[in-house]
Amino acid sequence: QQPVQSPQAVILREGEDAVINCSSSKALYSVHWYRQKHGEAPVFLMILLKGGEQKGHEKISASFNEKKQQSSLYLTASQLSYSGTYFCGTGVSNDYKLSFGAGTTVTVRA
Amino acid sequence: EAGVVQSPRYKIIEKKQPVAFWCNPISGHNTLYWYLQNLGQGPELLIRYENEEAVDDSQLPKDRFSAERLKGVDSTLKIQPAELGDSAVYLCASSLGSDLLNTGELFFGEGSRLTVL
């Protein structure tokens, strides 16, 4: 079953912050975040393993709360280049497959 | 280094016609995936290869879809006959290893956009 992402879309001005949430009904082993710009390939951002770790990628960071089966992606001081659709992919133990959410479309305006 | 290469980028066909998509993964990547991406949705796995072996094709509609990876490098995904509902983007991805959950980074191609009229 695919994870649920929220919000579906967000519009930001440069420099503003945003949070994208990813929730699963299953106990998660890992959460993977990808960004896809229009007409382009999805690009890997980061992977979070169970243990509640937090990771960062420039001004994009994420947290993973395995007890709540949730992950959040934080866009800090957004730049125009952050525009795109962000997908979370969730993995459960004993199953190599990732289930991707429907995506959150982020539009950053000057 | 070249990324995952897919062709064609766009294909428009009439329903009931056949269509084939080709994928060349990153050199050295033994694991290859075909994903389906419907408009406004995330990628959904169709089939996964380890070298030339299809290790998971449980999501592949086998009545009309087929795939092959004969020499463990390039792969082809075929639909015959195509239906209106097959209109989507078909993404190919590869990874260095099969331990996707722990270390996995999927490298995606730009996709083949299929329109069935």
C-alpha cells in the first residue's frame, strides 16, 4: 500500500520554508526521498533508515519517526531550483520494494 | 558517466497496436527496474531484474506486457496490444546493488511517454 503525502501542492516565495509529510500504514524500515522536475527523471535526495535519524542535503533535510511511521522533508530558505514534485518511497522489512507516494508539487516563485 | 538512457522519449499509437520501449542502464548496474508512472502519481514497479533474471514480475500484466533483458544489460518492455489505459510514462531505473532498502539509490531514466489513441 502506497504512503500518503501531504500537502498535494505548495507554492512558496524564494526564502520561505515548507514541510512535506509522508505517512504509512505499515511499519517502515526506510524512507527514500526523490525530486522530479517536469519532464525529467526523478532524482534521489536522501535515504533515512529506522532509528529516527535526520539527514540533510544542502538546505533540504528530513526526519523519520518510525514509531509514527512518518517522515517529513524540510525545505529551508527555498530557492527557485527547489521547484518540482517530491516523492517519498517507503520500504518495509523483508520486502525490497519501494512504494512511492503520489507526490507533492512544490512551486517556488521569485 | 552516462545516466540511464531510454528510448523513445515519446510514442503515440492507436489502440491495439504494439509498442516497445528500450532501456540502457548505467554501466555496472546489475539491477534494473521498469516502473509505470500515471499522471499525478508516483512510480509503480512493474518488473525487476537481477542481471538477466526477472526476480519480481508480480506487478506486470502478463496478458499484454512482456519484458526481457537478454544479456543482463539492455532491457526492452513491450506492450501488445496497447489499450487506452496504458497511456502513461514508463520509467526505467537501475541500481548498483539489490539492497535498495538500506543503501539503495535508484537512478532513473527520463522515461518514455506513451499516448494511446
